[in-house]
Amino acid sequence: MHGAMWRNGPGESYSFNMAQIQTTYVQRSRGWAASGIAAFVLALGIASAFVPGSEVSIHNVLHHLNFLPLMMAGILFGVRGAAATAVLSAVVDAPLIAHQWKIWPLDAKDQIVELGIFAMAGLIAGYLSDQESAQRAILEETRNKLEAVYQELSDNVARMKQAERLSAIGRLSANLAHEIRNPLASISGAAGILTRGAAPQEYLEDSLEIIQKESQRLNKLLTGFLNFAKPREPRLQRTDPDALLDSVASLISHVARENQICVLCEAREDSAEIACDPEQIRQVLLNLVLNAIEASAPGGSVRLRSVCEADRVLLQVQDSGAGISEDVAGKIFEPLFTTKAKGTGLGLAISSAIITQHGGSLSFRNNVRGGTTFSIELPVGREVSSGS
């Protein structure tokens, strides 16, 4: 914010620039400081003029107090301020020194030498103050340049992210159009057969089945795409991660038996509760376990386990398949990318988006002895949703 606006009645407005206010305040402060230093010098001169000459000790004190305004002027106003104050001190003290020259020449000479020394000290302090001010100005200029460079870099990064998002949207749109075109072509062909009405009965039944299956496929594809584009906000609840694993293992047991896969759930007694949306996490786990079953050969196994650490919990799904190849690994979380003949390519993309909304991450690694392990990392200590 560069300024603030106050209104005083209809149609009247006063705009105050904060930088201008600060500059005015500094200028006034320096003006008061300069006036104070000048008044100090004048006060010392007047006091010296009115103190009787017999009060030698008082005159010595007043004379040595000239050191203070000279040093203050040097520190606050640099060499020019110290020089101006030295000239003012010389002018103010000149009548007294001239008077003493007639009575005590030696004392007058000492005062002249001491004033010279005080002036030199003030000039040195002023020089150092000027150097410090110059360095501060250089640092300020450097800081402004760095801020400008940082802002430019931030803008460039924002533009790159925007370009990346637009590119991703373009790729996603192209893939989605490609995925929609195939079922539409099948539906169009089947509708053409039904329109002609001269095909044998079995062809008519096949056409109806094609229309039904491809319509369901389109509905599943579009539903998945909408879930990916705008996932539901998680409703966080205190949840036992091992209970989630047990429920998923129970839900998937019939599919595992049909595929001759053994599902092993390695529960822990000391697992920490996590704040998550159990329905969404269960959805992610079901997707991962189904993928693990499909990746494992008959007679293989799928292991579910939880790993508790200081500030996070890992939910892991390990299969006994062939692992994920390098050319597939970089695309596995991209929407509409799939290696399955009937897959939509949105399962892992949606799963990753759900875990990201939970403040966690979804990752995978190939096991040394074969197979792949997917890990859901969720933070510990998050607050549950209000009303949950």
C-alpha cells in the first residue's frame, strides 16, 4: 500500500502518501536536531560570557562541553554539519577568547587548540557518518534491485506455471477428445445398424449391448474427469489408519479370491490417529489395491501396512508384480494416461489430487525383489473439520 485515503464530508478527500509522510517526518526531525545543536552552542557561549572570569573551573567545563555539539553534528549531519558547527562555535567563542587573550594569553591559546581538536574530532565523526550513510545507500539500492529481480523472477515463475497449466489443459483436452471419440464411433455404428432395421436379430442385440456398454464407459470417463477437475473438499475426522486398511482388505477380499491373490494386512497396535476424510482415503486405497491385484500374477500377494513416524503416517500398498518401467513411471499420475485396455487413466490422477488436498503426497517405488509399493503420506496433528 503506497498511501491511505481519508474522507472528510461529501466530496472531500485527502490522500496521504506514506513515503511522503515519512520523508517529511525525517526532515522535521533533522531540522529540530540542527536547531538543538545550534542552541546548545549559543547557550554555551552565553553562559561563558556571563560566568565571572574568576570561576576558572566552570569556564573549563563550559569550554570542554563544546565537544558534544561538534560530535553530535558530525554523527547526525556528516562533515558539512561538523564544519558548520565548528564555524558557529568559533564565531560564538571568538569574543571571549579575544578578551582572555589580553588577560591570559596562554589559556586563550589552549582554548583555540582544544577547539581545533574538537573540530577535528567532529569532522572525523562526520566523515565516518558520511561513509556509513553512503554504504547504507548502496545497500538500500542493492536491496531494491534484488527485490526487483525477485519480483521479476516471481512473475516469470507465475507465467511459466500458467503456461504449464495451459499446456496440461491442452494435453488433457486432446486426450479426453480422443477417449470420447472411440465410444462415440461405436455408438454411432450400432445406432446405424438399428436404424436400418434389416440386420439379423443377433446383430440388433449386439448393437444394443454396444450402445449400453459404451454409454456406461462415457459416463464413467466423464464422471472421473469431473472428479479430477473439481474434487470434493475433504471432511476431516479422527481416523485409525489400520482400521482403514482392514476395511479395504475386507471389501477387496472377493476380488482377490477371484484373481487368486493373497491380501495381507499388517496392522500395528501403536498406530497414531490421523485427521482425514475416511471415505476419500478408502477410495484411494481401494484404487491402489485393485491396481496391485491386477499387477500381480495368480498366486501372488498384496500387502497393506501402516508406518507411523514422528509427524506423519504412511499407508503402503505393495504388490508382487513386475514393477513399473521407466518410460511409464514419469506419466503414471498424468490424467487419462493408462496402460490398461479398458482403463480411464484417471484413477491415480484423482487419488493424487485427493491426497494433496489432505496435505500429503502419493508416491511409488519399485521393490528390490520385484513389484511396486505405493505410499500415501499423511501428516499427523491436523485439526478435524468443524461439525465432524
